[in-house]
Amino acid sequence: MNTATKLSGFALGLVAVFGAAYGIGHVAGPDAPAADTRHDDTDAGHGDQGHAGEAAARLPGGLLVSERGYTFQPTAAPEGQFAFRITGPDGRPVTRYDVAHDKRMHLIVARRDLSGFRHVHPELADDGTWRVASPLAGPGVWRAFADFTPTGGEPLTLGVDVTVPGTLAARPLPPPATSTTVDGYTVTLTGAPEPGRTSRLTLSVSRDGRPVTDLQPYLGAYGHLVALRQGDLAYLHVHPEGTPGDGRTPAGPAITFAAEVPSVGAYRLYLDFRHGDAVHTAEFTVVAGDQAPPAPTGPATTTAPTPDAGHGTPGHGHS
Ligand SMILES: [Cu+2]
């Protein structure tokens, strides 16, 4: 009797621990979908709200139009302008924001096909309306990201689709590359993102074959890197290592970022840097978690499928 009681107590203890671990798996998200489907209603009474909140907190930014009570609402605007409000938990437009990276609001837009990236800074009116010359350059379905920190709240990136009518010529995603040119600058990328872990990405800027060593600070850094995931445009704003004037961060040619991408897949990287009193944006396609195996030392064998030339899917030749 005594022993039996102890045993069932022990068994109950195991169930409780298992249940708790299950709860953790439930919020751990994308890599544990099986746990989700088998998860029954045994803990429905304690904290589903909390689970939902934590799950949202673990999502990459920009996938939700409304999060933690804040909602991204585009509003009517005159031709050539883009206007929006952020409404807060009380339903009213938010009028107080903290400055982050020199600005209270960062508006980033890209077409759903990952072309047309722009990063602009709207002006706030007293009634909580943000306005800016429209960065939506041409027809298509655009994703707009509002990256901001409401005063008294946590940083947040909300996303919304905006359609610009007209005839859309879909652009295939450019293949992965480690070098690109923009405005006469050559930017090279070293390092490769790995899903679920922090990777160092270094972008080096040169012009006419010479390293650029006098980059100008832009929004408090020598470079800003945004990554958008192909397929859902999950948004990652990656911060560089070091800040201008800290005595150890050179003004180029290299800008180093610590990036963590949330999953395998193709990403488009957009590097904003400032030189010659102008901001330039260098773009790269990278593929995370799709590394070709090291080249064999013997006769070469081809294991990667041939990229479908007409489809725009990134191939496997990423080095
Ligand atoms: Cu910005």
C-alpha cells in the first residue's frame, strides 16, 4: 500500500514534468510542429493566452499586421504620398514613440517578389498620422513594414500588404551571389547565415578597386542590414557590430553583422550604407541551410539538382 502509493505519486510526478516539458515544446514553435498537433486540451485552462503571446514573440518580425494591441493601418493619402497610423491597445492612434537608430519610425517596403526595396522615414503629425513621399515605386503587391518602439513599450515590427494597381512584371529572385554592385560601388559578402544560430556576415565596400575607408555614419551605424525571407517576407533587422566613434569600429571597408535567420530558405539581404553624402543599397540573395557539401577531392560528382532557369528558384551553388 505504502509502496503502491509512492509509486503512483512518482508516476504522477512524471506526468506533471512531462506535461510541463510539453508546454515548453508547444511555445518553442516552428521546429516542433508535431508537438502542436498532438497537443490535447489538458492544459487549455492554464495560459493559452500566454502561449499565444509567447509564440508571437518568437515569430520573426513583420508577419503580423497587429501584435500586442498595436495595429498598422494605412490611410488615404494624396497621389504620390503614403500615409498610415499605428493604433494602440486603447484603439487610438499612437502619438508617442521612442527614437531608435536616430528615428521614431522606420518604414521599409519591398514588393512581394523581393524587388523594389526602400527604407524611408515618415513625418508624424499631431493626430498620429505618419506621412512620406510614397516609396511604392510601381505596380505590384508591396509589403510595408513599420519598425518602431511605442513609448513605454517594446520594439515592434508590423507588416501590411499594399497593392499598387497596374501591370506587374514579376521578377525572379536573383541567384545567390557574394558580390554585387550599386551606384559604382562593389560590395562583397563573406559568411553565410545558418538557420537558428548566430552567424557573422561581413560586407566590404570598395570603389574603383579600392577599399572604401571613409564610410559615413547612417542612422547611428556604418551600415544597416535588413533580411527578408522569400515566401512570406519575414523581416529581420540586423545590427552591426560596433558604432561609429567607439574607437574600435573602422569606417569601412568592412561592416560586420551578427545575423540569425529563423529557418532554412532563401533570403534577400539589403545593406544600406552612406558614402559621398548619399545612401546606397546593396542587395544579395543568400540561401540558409542549403549548403552544398564540401567539394570532394577526387573526380567531381554532381548531386545538386540543376536550377530551373525559368523559375527563379535559387540554385545550390552557394559557396
Ligand atoms: Cu530607418
